Amino acid sequence: MRISDVRPINRNLAAQLYSQATIIVVQLGSVPLLISAWGIESYGIWVVLTALPAALAFSDFGFTFIAKNDMAMRVAAGDRDGALQSFQSILALLGLVLLFVGILIGAALFLLPIEAMLHLGPEAAGAAKAVLGAHILSLLLYQFCLLFYAGIRCEGHAAAETVLAASWRLGEAAAFIAVALTGGGLALAALAGLAIRIGNIVFLLVWLRVNVPWLKISFSQARLSRAKELAGPALSYMLVPISHAVLIQGPVIILGAIATPVVVTLYAVTRSVSRLGIAAANMINLAFTPEYSFAYGRRDLPRLRNYFRFHAALLAGGVLLYLGLMQVAGGFGVGLLSRGEVVPVAALTGFMAIGVVAEMLWSGLFSPLSAINAHRAIALLLAVSSAASLVVSVAFAATSIDLAVSVSAVHVVVLLASALLFARTYRTDLATLGASPVKAGP
């Protein structure tokens, strides 16, 4: 493989490692500090109030991810006018959707007795609406950040995009902690986080103005036809995180109805240990995704093939390492994470590992397809399969092992279908690319 092909992947992998490190630092570092500063009662209220706006992560309906891929391919092909049209079309659509969502949520916050509805108690008096309002506004603004990051990626700076996003996320957590440690309350912490988010937007606007001057922040090139063109891939892509949520949380809810809390804990802890392989696979996949978009846009067939081989080799090595670790230390990890409160079940761990391996493999095939916005069939199959699995589990599942088998079956089915779709899509497209000249790009 050529050195010029490896360098961007290495940069992206390093950036993904940094991103994962910031997530771990935030998760492990913020909890004890916030509890120490606020106390367990106030921290519990904070957790509830910050969890509620999480549903707004879907408020862009997948358009920002699809816009990133579309813009990356167009700029790589030398079509900056087309990339600008995609950017401004999604910017206009995002503005309208988020304005509508913001008005609805604002009215709800103003009219509804939030503190009483959530049973937050006197500790949250006067703070709940302020915290919710600040967090919701912050999350709505974050959708614009995601679109502005597309401007960074499309010029070939995928690693910089990842590092900047992770750094601002770390800054937001630092703002929460700083307010708490200096005696500030929940509302002030939420406002500090909102200030960081606004600072992120200002920074991105300046960065784009200096480094990508052709990417104008206006609506002069917005086109309804382009928004419609991107709607199919965007809405289908949104099915993927929804399906994952069904597969991850659905079995826990079912177990809660048919089994004891100990069994639920066993399932949840075993799932957490087994899914460490997915975290590693996601880092690899995210490192390759932008490079697939660039190579496809440039019609660079040799580089695409090199990326396929390199990606497959890394995932294959990751799967073998994962299986070895699960065989040797899977049970130990379950005991360690539960502090010895639950006894590992080999069959449960084994079936979960099968599902994780299948997911690692199909997500690797999904990555190059999603990079060119050709993922609709897999997303639809995943959604249908996960819904069917939930129905079957409700009707027939009697143990945690039954649920693990059901989830694993979904990932095996999606893996087989992904392999067929990948082969068909890229066999056709690579034949076309082989007859096309290589174009300049990032």
C-alpha cells in the first residue's frame, strides 16, 4: 500500500483515539467531581435533566452526516459549486426544522409544570426549566456545528474535524465542572455549557471564513431539489442509531418484565463487556469513512481498493484480538465490572460475542457504503430486523440467553445482506471508476 494512502488513515486513527480518550476522561472524571461539588441529590437531578434533551440528537434527521459525505465527494471531484449548493440547502432545511422544534419545546417549557411532572423535589425549584432550556438550545445549536464541520471535512481535514469536535466536547465538560467546583448551581452550569457551544459556532464560522472562503453562510444557492435528493439517504441513515437503541435497550426492558433485577444486571453487564469490540471497530470505521468519500469523488480506483484491503485487514485483526480477549477474560470482565455481584454465564457471553463479531464485520461493510450515501438497503434491513427481533422476543423469549440469541441473529442477517450489497454496489461502481480519469482533490 502506498505511503500517501496510509498517512490520512493514520491521522484519522490518531484523531479517533483522541476522541475516545476525551469521552473516557469526561465520563470517568466528571461524575465524581460533580457529585463532590453538588451532592448526590443535585447530581441525580442534573442527570435526569441532561438525559431528557438527548432525543434532540435526531432532530437533524441524519442530514448533517449525509451532507458531509455529499460535500466531500463533490469537492474531491472538483465540484465546489455542487458542494456549496448541498451545504446551503441543508443549512436552510436545518434552520426551518430546528426553529419549529425550538418553538414547540419552548412553549412546552413555559406552559408545563416541569418540576412537578418529573418529581424532582425542592432541590430543583426554579432550576429545572433553566437547565432544560439551556441544554435544549445547546443541542439544537450543535446540529449547526455538525453541518459546519462538513466544511472542514470536505477540504480534506477529517482528522482536524474529529480533534476539534472532541476538544470542544472536553471544553463543555470542563465548563460544567468549573462552575460546580466554584459553587455555581445547575442552571449556571447549563448556561456555561451553552456559552461553550456558542463559542464553538463562532470559532467554526471564523475557521470556515479563513480556510474555506468559497463556503458562504447564506441561502442564495439553497435548492429544494437538492434537499429532496439528500432526504432519502438522510432519513434511512437515521434508522441506524434508532435500530441500535432498540437492540440495546429493548432486551433490558423485556427482561425487566420477565426476570429478576439480578438477571437484568447480568445481561446489562455482560453486554457492556462484550460491546467493547464495537467501540474499537467504530474507531477504525470512522477513520476510513471520509477517505472513502474523497477517493470515490476523485474516481481513484487504486486508492479505493487499497483502502478496502487495509480496512479489512484491520477489522480482521480486531476480530481475532476481540475473540481471544473474550475467551480469556470475558468472564473476568463481567465479574470486575459488577464487583463480583453477578456470576458470568458462558452461554450468554458466547452468544453476545457472536453478535458483536457480526456487527463489527457488517459495520465495516456499511462504512464504505455510507461514505457514498449508498447505505439505504442495509439501514432498512437493520430497522426491520431489529423491530422483528423485538416482537419475537416479547412473544417467545424466556431467558437472557434467548434475548442474546435474538439480537445476535439480527446482526448475522444484516452481515450476510451487507456482504451481498457491498459486492453488488462496488462491483458495478468500481467497473465504472476504472474507466474514469482520476480527478484532483484533497
